[in-house]
Amino acid sequence: MHPDIQPILDKALAGERLSSDDCTALLESPDFVRIGLAADEIRQRQNDPSIVTYIIDRNINYTNVCNVVCTFCAFYRRPGAPDTYVRSFEEICDGKWDHLPEQAFMYVGGIEEAAEQAAAMAKA
Ligand code: SF4
């Protein structure tokens, strides 16, 4: 059972600073629609409502191998599954993204292999 987040949203809408416990409750809440509506209301108060800005970003998945097994995730594959992949550092950084208009790149992927890759890169 998740706590009622409305008092936290009311606090944010009133311009009060949220505590770390408030933020944790929002992160753990499945009620992302109410959170989004409150965020949009604050955005519209603080900015010209007729202007919405955004960035173009790209997620680069270095691996789908993961041991964490988040319940919402349809992306991961357990180690040893037949449809796993791991992209090397060289493969990710070979310049094939350079021509793209993206303003941000996010490297996301499985946890177990990420730790192994980070260790391998630290040794290189
Ligand atoms: S890939 Fe990410 S979201 Fe999916 S199970 Fe692993 S840690 Fe969770």
C-alpha cells in the first residue's frame, strides 16, 4: 500500500520545499498521472504556458543482461538467455552517433554487465 501523496503534491503546489522523505514517497508512488499533473501546473505557473521546450535524446543500451529483475521491466534478459547482447565500449563510441541531432545521450542497460564493463574500462 502506497501512502497518499496528495499532501506532498499540495506542499509542492504551495511552493514549499519537499523533504527527502517526500521525494522518496513520490518516487515510490505508482500515481504518476497526479504527479505529472502537479508538475505541469507548476510548470505553467513558472513559464509562459504557450511555450514548451524539450531536448532530443537517445538511449543507448549497452546490454540487456540484468540481475535486478524490476517488475515493470520488459527489457532485461537474465544472464545466459539466448537473446542477450553486450555492446563493447568501442562499439558504442565508434562515432556512428556523431551525425545525429540529439542533444543528450543516455547510456542505460542491465546492472550486472554494467558493473563488469565499468571494471573492465577502469583497467583499460
Ligand atoms: S534493466 Fe534496469 S529496469 Fe530492467 S530489470 Fe534491470 S535495472 Fe531494472
